[in-house]
Amino acid sequence: MSDITREFLDALEEEFDKRYSSSKKIQSLVKRIKDEKATAEDAFEYAKEVGYLRKLVLHDLITDDVLNDGYLGYYNAKMLFDDVLYKDYELINQYCKNAFTQLNKRAGINLKGVSVDYDQKKTDGITECAVKDRYTVTRSETEEAVSTNAKGYYDSSVEKNARFQYKSGLSPKIIRTAVGKTCKWCQSLAGTYDYYEVSNTGNDVFRRHANCDCMVVYSPRKGEYQDVYSKRRMNDVEYKEARKIREIKLQNLEKERNIKNVPGELEKGYAYQKLDGDVLPHVPVSYLESKDYAKRFNNLPFSKEVKGSVVNACIKAVSDNLGTQYESMYLIDAETGSVISKIEDLKFKKKSMIVYPGYFIDELEKAKNSNRKIISIHNHPNGLPPSIDDFMKAYDNAYEMGIVVGGNGQIYTYRNTDVRINKDECDILHAPISIALLDDSKDVDEVFREVYNEYGLYYNILEVI
């Protein structure tokens, strides 16, 4: 046979479909998806089985009469592997995406599984392997590469879903388990890791060699859950309390702000967009100071001392600004818990904005130059998720984590983004959010996530136990 034909590829796929449909393992794993009980281990077994079935079909159907004097030929090999390996990718990617969505849901995490990209370079590598000699010589190595490639898409899915959760402010664990008689390299990689420990691109924990059946899974770790964006109306008592707090805050603000502007400081300032409004709903101070509120920070990936500093700063940021449209800001050292700098003084607070004073900017620059890991904390009086500007500040200052606390009791975490969004793109992003927020029937969280996810902006909600 001189060339691979469409008829031959169709015959390959027909045989694969036949074996796929009759596989007891595939039937069992697909049922796990239908029953919404799929796990990471199921996804791994599915990828293994798809790779195994593909390996068998190639072995049985690429016979001597298909080869040219024992050679497959580059054109034939490329046409063949481009076709079948992309189909394997589609099957495995979809299963993993569904499995990780279900895994997250059972953990109380409102995040869907994410897709991985097709790896053309790996397919090209398998093609090169097949044609470097007579196929009768390269067959075994090529077939094993096909099997390993299938498991590789599962590994990529684990890594990408863990990264997605990490960037959303969660603390996923990566667990690598040695299976069978393993080599010293695999044995050295077995263990449990916090994702940030193995988050560098291409980390060996997510790699495997030929014939490797080691299992790599991620365990989603949730914060605590609360009903995020309450749109409840305040009763008369709550309204009067909110009015009273706001009026006191405004009176104090006018008394303490003895200057009309802040020369020099204002030029270095940075404003956060806020929605105009009258009295903003808020939680009682007693809740902020309760153990229930503090417990929501338990699963942050920091030491007990650091989490204590974070909780204190969050309580202060919210309680100092309850019922108003003003903000406070804190920078916490993620390794020691010490306060690097803060903005509490009323003279740097204006309606709908917060001014970065010179001392704050100086301390921030010192911390960055010293490679200190920084946690940024500020409040959003209206309880909305992190703004686009918040994400860009996280990018510019390489924050270890950003935390936004709402006057309504909401707590968001977010991390540095991979790329910076320019001003024009920010304006484009702001538009649909601003329009959607005018419609009370729309879920606020869904509005933000739908727009943000397109640009790789992810946040997490620390939930109530």
C-alpha cells in the first residue's frame, strides 16, 4: 500500500469504536460520569484505557501489507497519527473536564473543570519516532509512545485544573503515587505537594516516561462556603443603624480631612472604581469578630501566624468602613505575618477611591525589591468581587495573594495573572459588567466570572462552614 487512505483511517476508527464500546472498563468509567461520581483516579484509568485500546488497534491493523518494504513513510505516518491522536485527545480531555467538574462540586467548589490544549509537538514526535527506521523496528517504541501520550493528556489536565484553582485562591494538593515496580526517578517523585511547590512549568511531578503508570492526582481544597452576594433588603432597624454609622463616619471624615487635596501624594495615588449609592448593607460587627468569620480563612496556604494577621486586617478593613463607600488597605508579609504597610488614615480616603500615599508606595517598593511575598488586603464596601484594577495591581506588584473583603460579609481571594491587560481591554471588560449590574435579575458572581474567565482572571470565594 503506497499511501494511507481515508478508507483505512475509517477502518481504524471503526475498529477502535468497536473495542471502546465493548470495553467493560470504559463502560464502568462512563457510568461513573453519568452518575456524577467520577474521581481523578477514574479520569486516569480512562486515559490509560483509551491509550491501551489505541495501541492494540494500531498493532493489529498496521500490518505488512500496509507498509512499504517495512517502512510506514513520513506522509503516511503524519496523516495517521494526526488523525487518531487528536481523537484520543478529544475523548480524554472531555472525560477529564467532566470528572474534575464533578470532583470540585463534591468538594463544595463552584468551579468547572478546564480543558487542556492539544499538543501537536508530541504528535509530531510520535510521527518522527515511527519513521526513523523500518516500522517493524520502531513499532514497539511507537505504540508505547501512543499509550504514554494518552496518559500525558490526563497529566496535563491535572496540572491545568490545579493551576486554575490555585489562581482562584484555593490551595490544591498534588499527590503522585508510584505504581508497580518503579524506577528510582519515579520513587523520588512520589509524595504529596502543595500546588505552589510544583507550579513551575514542566515540573517533573507532572511528567512520565515510557511504560510509566504512576498516578498523579490533585485534591481540591475548599475554603468555607457562604451565599455570596446577598440582595436582601434592610429592615427599618438595619437601615437606621446603617444611616447612623454612615453619618458618623462622614462627620469624622470631614473633621479629620483638613486639606482639600494631598499634594505630591495624590500624583502617586491609585483609584478603585466603585458604584454610587446611599447606605450599603453590611454584616454586624459581632459576626466579624466571631470564630465563624475567622474559620473561613483556615484553608489559606499560610502559617497560623500569617493567617492570624490576615484575619485581623480583614476585620479592621471592614469594620472601619461599615456603611460607607470608603476603603482601607493592608500589605502583609506572607512568610512572617508582619504588616508591611497600611492605609487607614481618613485623609487618604475619598468617596469611590483610595489614595496611595507616598509612605505606602515606598514600603511596597522596598518589599518588592527585597523579594518579600506580599498579601494585599482591602475592602469593597459594596461586596463586589475583585476589580480588573485589583488584578492588574496584583500583576504589577507580584502579590502572592490578593484578598477583598466585603461589608456584606463576602470574602474573595485572587492571585497574580499571567499577562497584563492594557487600558483599552480594561475598558472593554468594564462595559458588560457595568451594564449587567443594572439588571437585578442577574447573578453578580456569574456576571463577573463569565467576563473575567475569558481573560484568565480567576477568583475564589471563601465560604462559610
